[in-house]
Amino acid sequence: MDNKIDLLYTMMLIRRFEEACAEMYTKSRIRGFLHLYIGEEAVATGIIKSLSLTDNVLCTYREHGHALARGIDGGVIMAEMFGKVEGCSRGRGGSMHLFESRFRFFGGNAIVAGHLPVAVGMALADKKQKNDHITCCFFGEGAAAEGEFHEAMNLAALWNVPVLFVCENNLYAMGTAIRFSHAVVDLEKKGPAYGIETAVVDGMDVLAVEVAALKAVSIVRETGKPYFLVCNTYRFRAHSMFDAELYRDKAEVEEWKKKDPIEKQRQVLIGLNAMTQSDIMDLEKKVDAEVAKSVDFAENGKLEPVEELTKFVYSEIKP
């Protein structure tokens, strides 16, 4: 598949998968917390497609799209959210803790900014082992206001470790607008304070993200030093399925929807005569079939037997 078409397919797959997750949540097939990636698809798609399969990937709890872009089977992801043993964490992690070591996909991390120091440690390990791997760490602008962000940036620069910090700046950390949590809202100004090369990109344009990511990945791999990439994006849905979304104006959301990265890429491909409207409809059918297959796989999965619930537990109290 042509690269530009593949980028569109991946974004469409993420979008439809997330819509299916929302539907399954309303049917109580998925329980607990659920954070959708709708609107931000260009970031995970453009960056993860630029990585090697030997590179490490760490994410926040809004990570279904990243897992799909990484190549993890949609059925396995959906089964995890259904709490089935066929899931990537045997149903024990759920939506917020997707983990698949075979794809070097290390979360799904629920603590805001908690995975940034872990990313630095993984990059340090690769440096000491002289591996040609890099660690890509996704986080939101809310994490950039946490102490771990500054500690991680400082150590990464001090130790010269190959980590790509990717800030998915969707302007709202849960329900807090960026202007209320950052004294300096231009997040790209934070990297140079630590001597880290930094770039900012339109996170609603998958081709722009891919170009920026390819450059960033190349620099990190060649120099072994950290890099900070800020992707300005926007989530079209609420922070989570529990969110009443009273903190932003509906007109603002509708304005951002006009920048839909999927529609933008569709128009690019049509303009290049790379696809017709009929081709796009065929691609949509392929995506729909793939997502339906994922849901069926999860529905037909098994719950973990009660007698195995203490398996993988560090300690067990016995009478």
C-alpha cells in the first residue's frame, strides 16, 4: 500500500475503532475508564510509522490509537478492554494499560507523567548496551506541567540518552485549559531550556507530522541525544466517557473539527489523483470489516477463571 494511503488507512482504523469502543462502553462491554483518541489520530500515525520495530514506545492512558498504529492486533486490544484473557495483558490492564512486549509497546501508563522517567531509563539502558534503538515517549501538555517532565528532560540531556519526547498538546489537561496550568503556553520553549533540540508541528496534518518525526528520529538515532517534538492537536470527544465536558465551548470544538486530519488526508490523496471517492469508500469498508472482526473476537473471548485470579500477584496471603 502506498505510504500516503497507508497513513489514511491507519487513521481511519483508529477513528472507527474508537467509535466502536464508545459504542461497546455504552453497552457495558467495556467498563472502568475509557479515553478516546478521536481527532488526534495524525500524531500517533505519523510518528509511530517513522519508528523501527526495535524502538521502545511508551504512552499515556489515551493509547488505543498508538497500539493500533504500532501493529498490535485490534482484536487483542479490544479483548483487553473487554477484560478477556485473549487481551494483550490477559484482561488485567484494560483500556488504560495496554502492554505488548513483542511490539516493544510498554504502556498505557495511568499516572500523568509517570512514564517519562521510565523512558529515560530505557534509553539509558539501550545506550549502555550499545543498541541502535531509541525510546519514543508520548505524553500530553498536562504532563509537561508535572515535576517528572522537568526531571526527565534534565536527566535525558545530562546523560545524552536517545529518547524522543513527543508532547500531544490538545490544549486541555482533563478539564484544565493550558493557559491555567502553564505560565508559558508555547511548550516548544521548554526544550531549549535543557539544551534539547526541539520542534513544533501541526498535529492535525499527518504528512507534516511524519516529516517532523522522520527528522527527529534520524537526529536521535545518529546523535544518541534527546529530542523534543511538540504536536499541537485537539481531541474531538470529552476527556473520558465520564466527562460532562463543561469546560470548553461547543463552537470551539466544531471549529477544530474543520481541521479533521482524516478529511485533510482524503483531500490530499484525491488532489494527487492517488485515490478516487470510490477508492476511499472501499477503504472504509475494509476498516469497518476489520473493526467488526475485532469486536467479534473480544465478544467470543473468555474471562479469566476465578482460580487463576491470584496468578501474577506478587504475594498471596494464605489462611
